[in-house]
Amino acid sequence: MGVRQDYEAVIGLEVHAELQTESKMFCACPVVDSTVAAPNIAVCPVCAGMPGVLPVVNRRAVELALRVALALECEIAPLSVFARKNYFYPDLPKGYQISQYEQPLARNGGLTIFVSTGEKRVRIRRVHLEEDTGKLTHVEKNGQSYSLVDLNRAGVPLLEIVTEPDLHTPEEVRAYAMALRSLLRYVGANSGDMQKGVMRIEPNVSVRPAGSAELGTRTEIKNLNSFRALERSVDYEIRRQSELLRQGQRVVQQTLGWDEARGVTVAQRSKEEAHDYRYFPEPDLPPLVLDPAWVEQIRRDLPELPAARYRRFQQQHGLSAYNAEVLVAERPVADYFEAALAARPELPPKQLANWITGELFGWMNTYNQSIDEIKVAPAALAELVGMVVSGEINQNTAKSVLAEMLESGKSAAQVVKEKGLRQVSDQAQIEAWVEQVLADNPTQVESYLSGKETVAQWLFGQVMRLGRGQANPQVVQQALQRKLLAIKQSHTR
Amino acid sequence: MTLTLQEVEHIANLARLELSPAELALYREQLSAILDHFSRLQQLDTSGVLPYSEARQESMPLRPDQARPGLSTEALLKNAPAAEDDQFRVPPVLD
């Protein structure tokens, strides 16, 4: 069933990202990996919601939030206000979440994304600071049904980033989420470790007749933590809503969950209706008044951001859009590429990029290593690629040399020397190999002479084999052509 | 200003409280009295006064990002009505 073009989707995204701090948002409890840590080992009276305690804001969390907001080109509020969002749920020990409501930290930004239709700026409505909740586990045991509460995650700093409803396709939604993840990692705000739930995405989706200016009724899909689930659930929801409208039915405003196994969205009982959160300014915290000099300092210290780097890699280094995208997605990879190029500025950037996205990524995937963990430094890779470019070793030899380098940490020159892999370009040696192959395979030579030209390719392979892959292929090709031509001429004469 | 019984029920529901009819009537009276008190405050002319949250222009003290241990798990769970596997045990919650 394809979506007919008569309906258009309008999508906005809310993303919750945990900030990478040592301690929690309002207390000094350590931030631990709540997917592996023993339960309730990082909890104190403040984050447990005991009476008589007071919150104190973590400076680093504010700094990271500002880095993200500035990277998203937002206007920073000189004064922002924390508020209580009230609801009762066992993962929320205080009975309220400290968040920001009417006066968030930042507003009116934008993030550039790159999709098949080109470049697009997604407007950011607001960025605000809040705290995460605890973790609930449902248990069915001995005929009893209950829940267990782990508060390690309660009070971990959380950044909420809300877009305007500027997205229209599952592809755009995915591109935005990936670009945001990349940006969060660039500025050091979030690990991007999606499986650990450190970045959770909530799309709200509505459809309307194409060309209409009015917005349709929207639904919200809660708590997605993979790009695949995000893309699939949005696609499903667009089709479902379009189908309802086509049949003359109405879309019901509701909160949905995504059933990954069945590939459908399902209605969820919402925790509260929005207007019943009874927000009010947090009386325990004065407004957050920012020193403009501090904000400017943070702005100046921002690294080059992914979108700018993506453009520069294409313009300055002549990389393809694909290579630029793949290299830029993670800052350490982009840094690696530039360090390798700096070590050997004369190398063709494309070739260097292909070695990274091909061979290096292959190794990193197989052995589950990051680019910071591999044993081949940027300059060492550049040396290897330099040897290919100069013809010292051929492409295939270089691949096995690189494998050895990744294994042992040795340099390319060392590996080539130890294994005697240097490419043979010596004319006399190669001609000797060619002659031997021709002498050993009279039948094939005969069939070549009778017009079966493809045999030449087979003969080439035999020469390369004889030379254990070290023969310079171009020299072999030329020598072989010459010899065959000579035989042909002596034959016809 | 008197709250309706439905409003009191709604507020009780938000607080996850199950109230008897007698309690509903009692809290209706008490909550209404509190609202009456605040509506008296509402009559004050505050047109020249900044809201509390903005009036406090001193900048908020921020804490350096240094972690230190909190409570032991044992101490944390000591007063919990029910605990299991180092966690609080509560009535079932289904998302």
C-alpha cells in the first residue's frame, strides 16, 4: 500500500538527551550507567525526594546545555526559570519533575539537515534543562504483580530539544535525529549511545490535505530509542492517518507507543493530561541568570560543527557527498581523516577517504573498535596510502599490509620489508614470469591466437599468481600484451 | 468560591488518592477555604511588583560538577514499606 500524494505529513520532534556530567542535575550523586549499574547505588536524600532537602544546579550541565543551544543557533535567555511539573508516578520520587516551562534556557534556533532533495534548515523552537526519572521494572512472580523502582537515573541532567513542525517525511525525521545526535556528540554533551537510552525521541505526527495550511490532529509516539524505530513508526503513522482521512474518519489525538515486533503504533494510557501538570515556578531555585561573558566564551570555544565540516570536506578536499557524510558523522573519524591528510598533504583526499570508509571501517565493525582504539595512527595510514600512490605496493598488497598493521601496530614500511611485499616493477623479472606462463600454457595461448581474446585476462591472472601478487599490474599488462602481439605476428607471418 | 465534588475527585485522582464520600466532603470544604484565602490575596494591587521568580535578580549559585557518594542502598531502602532486590517495591505500574 503506497501513500498517495494527496496527503502531506507535518512532523515535529522532541528529543530528550542526557547530559554527560559526572554528577546529577541538582545533587552530587554520581551519574552511573543505569543499564549496567547495580540498582540504587547512586541516590541521596535530594534525588530520592526526602523532605527538607534543597536542589543546587550543576554548573557543567548548564554549560553543556549552552553548548548545544549555541550550536543549534538559538537565542539564549539571559534569565530562565525552573518550574515544577507535577504528577504522581513511582519513578518520580518528589511527585514533581524540575523542568523549565514558560522561560526556557534557549529558543528560536535551527539545525541544517541534508536529504535526497537537498539541504534544509529545521527550526528549533526551544531547548530547556530538566532532570531524568528513575527506572521501573515490572515483575510477575509467584502469582503476584508489582513494580520495582531503581533511582540511579533519577535526577540525571536531561536536555529537551523541541523542533517546529518543519519535517514532512520519515527520511527527514531520520536525517534530523541523526544530525542532532552527531551535533550532541561533537560538542561533548551526549555519548550518543542509543541502546543505553541516553537519547530518546518523540515525534508528533499529523497529516493534512496537500497544500492545506491548516494542521491536522496530531498523535505523539513516545520514547523511541533507535533511528530504525523512529523512521518506521513515523512511516506507519503517516499511512495510518492518511488512510483514516481517506475513509472519511477522524484522527484521535492520543499518545502512542511503537510495537517494534508487530510494526504498528498502539495507544498508550497517558500519564496525565497536559494541562494537569500544574506547572509553577520552582520556589527552591532562583532564576538562572547567565553571565553574558560566560555565554560568549562558550560560543567561542565551540568546535567546527558537522554541517560546516560536511560542506568544507566537499569544497576543500573534493570529497563526494557520501564520503563527506560518513567521515563527518563522528568527530574522531573526521579528525582522523584530517590528521592523516595533514601528515601527507600531497595524497589525493578521495583515496585516503576511501581507505578509511572501506578498510578501516570494515576492521572497526568486525572487531567492534572505535577509531581511537585501532593501532594504526593517522600518519601510519597516510604512509601506507602513499606507498600505493607511488606504486611501491599495489592495492591488494596494501590491504593485507593494513590488516597486519591493524593487528600488530607495525608501520607499513616495516610490514612490507619483513614480508618482502614490495611491488616488483622490474622489467626483466616480469618478462621472465610472462614467458614462463606462456610456455606452461600452450593450449590457452593457442585459443587466444584463434581469436578468443578473453584468455588474455586469464593469462594475466596466472602471471600475477606467479609473482605472488607483488608484480606491478600495469607492467605485467604491458609485458603480456607485447609478448602476445609478438607471437601473433610470428604466427601470421 | 466553592469547589465542586467533581473537582475534588479530579484532584484526588491526580494525587492517586482514593477518598470516601465523607472525606470528599471534608476536603471540598478545606480546599475551598484555602482558595478563598488566596482570592483575598488576589485583590491586592500588584501591578507595580515583579513576579517573585523575576524579582530575585541575584544570580543562582551553581555547583561544580563533582560527584560524591550518596546514601548506601541499605540506608536508602530502610524506611521503604517494601523492598526487593535492592529496589523499592511498589504496586504494579504498567506503561
